[in-house]
Amino acid sequence: MAGKKTGVNAGTIADDVRDTRTELGETMETLAAKARGKGRVGWAAAATGLLAGVAAVAAMRWRKARQAPRSRAERAWRGMQRQMRRTVDRIR
């Protein structure tokens, strides 16, 4: 079962979001330092903050969609597959 897909851990998602926010915060600080004399600090910070929020929400929704079956039939099929795997493992 080397090709088996593994689920995404909720802790991994939280760590990824936290790392992304940290990196974007550092980017915001760098942009603010460069733009201090230009008077555009507010716009750069607002745009970067908005981008960070959209990216975090999109990443979480994408991962959630990959994890959860969309219909009752998919849930039933996955449940049946899980039962068969457990039964085969017990027989071995």
C-alpha cells in the first residue's frame, strides 16, 4: 500500500497557517520600512493583510474539501472500503 493517500492532520494545517502569517508579517514590515518615505505604508499593509487572509481561508477550504466526501454515496463507499481493509488486516 505504498500509494495510499494519507489524510491531512489539523495540526499541520494550523502550523502552515501560522507559518504563512508569520512570513507575511515579516514581508509587511519590510514593505513598510521601504515605503515609509513614500506615504504608501497604509495601502501596502492593507493589501498584504487582505492577501494573507484570503490565502489562509483558501488553503483551509481546499484542504477540507480534499478530506471530506461530498455525498452520502461517497461516505458509504469509503466506509465500506474501510471495513474491508480492517477485515483483510484481521485475516492476515
